[in-house]
Amino acid sequence: MTDRWNMFWFHLHKVLCVLLMIYVISNECKSINLEGLALLEFRSRVESDPFGALQNWNPRDDNPC
């Protein structure tokens, strides 16, 4: 009986960890504003950046430029 409870708590712990990771990742994705999304879309379509003006854009910021 003890082995069953140990396995139950082990699996419950794994599920809770996965749910916590999903929650943290989903909140991180919501942090960017609409202007930032538009700028990142623009950046992804630029084929050439000879002066490196777009290199320091950080997609994790609220305003990535």
C-alpha cells in the first residue's frame, strides 16, 4: 500500500511541476505589447540588415527595439 501512495505522490508532483512550467511560460509570452509584436514581425521579414540595426532587439522586452 505504501508503494502505491509513493507512486501517486511522485506522479502528482510531476504533473504539478509541468503545470507550473506551462503557467510560467504562458505568462512570459503575454508580456509583449502589440507594438512589440508588430516590430518582431517586421524584423522577421527583413532579409538584409547590413548595418546591424536590428541585432540588439530583445524579444523578451515589452518593447523589443
